[in-house]
Amino acid sequence: MWENDLTRVLNINYPIIQAPMAGGPTTSELVAAVSNAGGLGMIGAGYMSPDQLRNQIYELRKLSDKPFGVNLFVPTSYTADARKLHTANALLQPIREELQIEEEPTLPTFEQDIKTFQEQLNIIMEEKIPICSFTFGIPSPQFVTKLKELSIVLIGTATTVKEAVLIENAGMDAVVVQGAEAGGHRGTFHGKDSESLIGLMSLIPQVADVINLPLIAAGGIMDGRGIMAAKCLGAIGVQMGTAFLVCKESGANNLHKETIIKATEEQVVLTKAFSGKMARGLHNSFIELMKNYEEVLPDYPLQNELTKAIRKTSAAKGTTGHMSLWSGQSPRLAKKLTVRDLMNKIIFEAERLHPKL
């Protein structure tokens, strides 16, 4: 029941992809464990320097000889609006003082982001990474051509049918269909964030009816039931984030893991407070404080950099009030397991349901 076009093109046993969660969760141990269990482990390289990416690739190859992938953030142009930066700093300064943060944030520039992205792509090609996925956009046709010439499998991320069509037209090999239930940042790159909040069970069949690429369902899927539901609607694979985020091998802060395990679905909200880009996570005091100012905050990634030290210091002090506790909409289904145990559980559940479909 498991072999299909996606497992064959990715060279994996099960069409289960570990979501490429940037910012620390996708340790080499996590990525290797998923790949060694027959799924596809993914490095979340969105915030990595080129050297960090190359070092993790080397480290991962010592832990696994199975296929793995790398996810990159496609840079989107932004401007440093002085008024918005002033507003954000005025709102954040009392929090910085409370947490005794003295360091000044170093703001990124679009030119720097482009340079880093190009260097990351060069590493993907030099190291002959078998799979590369993209979030927040599509790389240039020139890079798509270069990557495909090296037989690298390319995966785009879509939150609407229009985005899925753009990804197919760009020559990608598969598309992650990200429903509104998904934790972390929305992958929206065409249209407004507010227009991309389509539930996964509605989005899958609408995309399946329009494009011919293999569909990978993402958003709220935590177990075998979710896999089989997505399969019924037209997806042939799944990408799971929160389920792997709480695993033993994940690099997520233990406070983050424990908060998800104890959370209920009504605590999961959408916010721009931490980064300037819409993301889904667990409600806390920082989100509550900033909720009335979201539309006047600086664009991503500027706001993300302004809050970086706050998030890091909050975690170091053992408090969740100012942490970005990213989570999908199914926290009640999160289990504290090893990757191997989680994969075995998911596979057993799906296979038990298979004869009933």
C-alpha cells in the first residue's frame, strides 16, 4: 500500500516527510532517524549560514546513508520602513529591559538574503543533495534548470490552487499542499496571507483536480488516520511537523515540546507578532500583547530579527511567555516518542485502516 510515484522518485519506503522546521528542531539526529526509518528527513536550512548548512550535511552523512533533503526559504523583497521599525522597537523595549537584553539587533537586508540563498543553492548542487524543497516562493528558472540538470528532485510549497499551478509551471517535481492547520510560518507567496487560510481537506482535492504533480499533504496530520484521509482526497504523501517536533531527537527546546504536549486545540492561534509573517503557534503573553499592532509591525524578516533575542532569552530563562511556540492545530495528538516509535505507530495505524477503505 505504500509504494507510489512519490516513494519511487524520492527513493524512500514510506511517503512520510519530516517537515523542514527551521530554527533548530531539525537536528542531524532527527533528520537521520526519519530517513533511517524509511521516511524522508529534511534539514530546515531557512536560517542557516552556508557554512552551517554544509557542516550539517557532513554530519548527517555520518549518521545515515539514506536519502534526505534540504529546505530553503526563497527571499522576498522587503523594505525597512523607519516608522514601523520605530513602532516595533518602542513596543519591544520594555520586554528587552524586563529580560535584561542589552544587545542591539542587526537587521538583515534583501541583498544579503539573496547572496545567502544563492550560496545555499550552490552547496545543494556541489554536495549533490538528492531532494530540495522551497518555501515562500519559487527559485529563478536558471536555478531550477541547474538543479534539474543534476537530477535533484524539486518540491514547492503551496497554500492555494494558484500557487500550486505556479509551482507546476516552474518545473517542480512535487508540491507540498499546506493547509491552514499547519504549524509555523505559512508558505504563502502569491496573494495575501488572509486568502491562503484554506483547510487541508478542502485544499487537497481542489489542487488535485487542477495539476498533475504528486501532492504532499501538510497541516494537522499527526497519525495514520490523517495519512489515510489525505490519501482519500488525492495526496500520495504527507509532510508532518508538530508530530516530529516533540520527538526525542528534535532540537526544539524542551519547554516548547512540553507546552505542545499539554496544549489543547483552542490554544493554537495565527500571529504575525514574532516575525512579521503569519505563523501558527500556541497563544502566550507576547502574542496577546502584540495582537493589536500586527499590521504596523515591520515586514518579515525584519520583525523576526527584532524579536530574536527576546525569544532566545525567554527560553534560556525557562519561561514560555515570549517564545515562539510553533504548533499545528492538533496538539492533543502529539506524543513523546522516539522517531522510530512514532514511525512504527503511524505505519501500523495506516495499515490497520487500509482494508476498510
